[in-house]
Amino acid sequence: MRKLPRSYRPPGTHRSTGVFAVAMAYADGVTRAQARHRLASGEWRAGVGDGIRLDSDAPHRLAPLVAAMLTWTDGVLLRESAAIAHGLAIDVPVLPVHVWVPGNRRPRAGMVPHRYDLDPDDVVALPYRRATSRVRTMHDVHAHLPARQVDELIALSIIRGDVTSASLEEHRRARPGCWGNGQLARLSDETRDGALSHPERVVVSLLRRAKIRGWTVNTPVHDERGLIGVVDVLFEECRLAIEINGYAYHSVAGFERDHEKINRLALQGFTHLAFTARAVQDRPDRVIDQINDALALLRRE
């Protein structure tokens, strides 16, 4: 029987994570008895699927993805797993690993198989793994993340150009009957008018429901000195500017900028209304009443 050094790793072991598949060890001449002994003694640590690492190696965040790809070598990383593989700045769990596979597969430890139509153009090759493209991944993530988490992500995604209202709708239509389409439809509808943050999208929904027209979202306003700022909701004709503010801590500089913006808007003849995110969420009728009152007053002038 071949004697294995304690630090034995089979050829092909992933360099960064130290992960290998037991089949790789068998192909290198390791017997099943030797493999069982190393696992039982704790020298080898079993991970996702067929993945194994040495006990002396520190766990690596990408290890589950590598192990999944070594287990299902014909698979493609999907959804949150693809987002991690692309290094996207999204706070998602590593487990379970979501993998597209051809044919029927049973779930493995820490791995979830998915089988549906996947366009070859949506697949890219990354080091040690295949994954859905960045564009496809971002749209899949917006379909499947929990509502609260996706509401925090959507504004950044739009600003970075990862998704648009139109692209979310296009992705929904391309996968009829798929789970998550309801969320894609909601996000596409809520961002159609340019609203970014969740409170902004709530206000847009309230304005639509109340059949109030004549507004734009995230509109730059200028004076003779240049850009005053971007107004969350603007009624240009009535010169009404509406801001929705959270409770996040403001630096002294930010506090000064906010007041400078309000003052410059006033000097340009704008009436300024400010609502907290909590008021928008908890007292929507009061918010709409105040907007209607302001519009009525301004239209009489």
C-alpha cells in the first residue's frame, strides 16, 4: 500500500482553497481504506459534495464553490453562488451552493441542483468554475433575494448600471412561470419612473394610487451657480420639491450641504417638503394629504 505523507494533496488540488475531490485522490492511487482512515481520523475534512480539504488548512470562503464544481464538473454556478464567484458586492450566504446541471440530480450536502433552460450565451468561464454571466447573475439575484434585502440592493444596482427597469421586465418575460417573477415585476414597476431607494418607490406608488401627476423623480435642479442638487420628487410646474430622508447619521459637512440645498431651492422659488422614511411607510395618507395641500396652495398663487 502506498504510504501517504500527512500533507498529501492529489494533483489538481485547487491552489487557493486547498480543496480537492476524493475521486482525484483515487485517480492518484489512494485506496478507499486510506481515504476512509483520513476522514475518520480528522486529517481530511469533508465539505460540500465530494469536496475535501486538509484539517491543517483554514476554511476558505470560496471552498464550497470549488467543491461543488469538482463534484458536478458539468455544472454552472447560479444565483447567489454565481454572484460570489463574480466577486459582486452582495451580502449573500455561501451555502447552499446553487448549480445548474444537465439531467436530473439529487441534492448533495450543501448543494442544490437546478434544471431549466439556460442560454449558452449566459454562461462564462471563470477560474476553476463556470457561472452565469454577470448580467444574468444580477437579474437572477434580484428575482430570488428576500424582499427586504433586494429593496436595499436595487438602488445600487441601478446606479452601477447592473440592471434597469426595462431589463428586469425583459428577464421576467424571458422565463415565464418561474419563481421570483412576481418580485421582478414589482421591482420593474417601482423603478420605472426613476425612483431608487425604497422610500422613494413607496412615494411613487402613493402618487400613482392618488392619481397625482406632473412629477419627476431624482431630478437635477440648477441655479446660476450650477447644480443645486438632485431632488427626490419634483413638481417643476408648481415649484414643489419633495425630499425623503432616513435616520442615518449625517456628518457635519453633509448637514451643511443639506441646508445649503434647501436655501438655494428656496431662492429659486421652490417650496420644500421633507418626509422621513418612517412617515412614508407608516403614515402614507398623511404624506399624500400634505402633498395635495401644498399643490393646491401653489396652484392658487
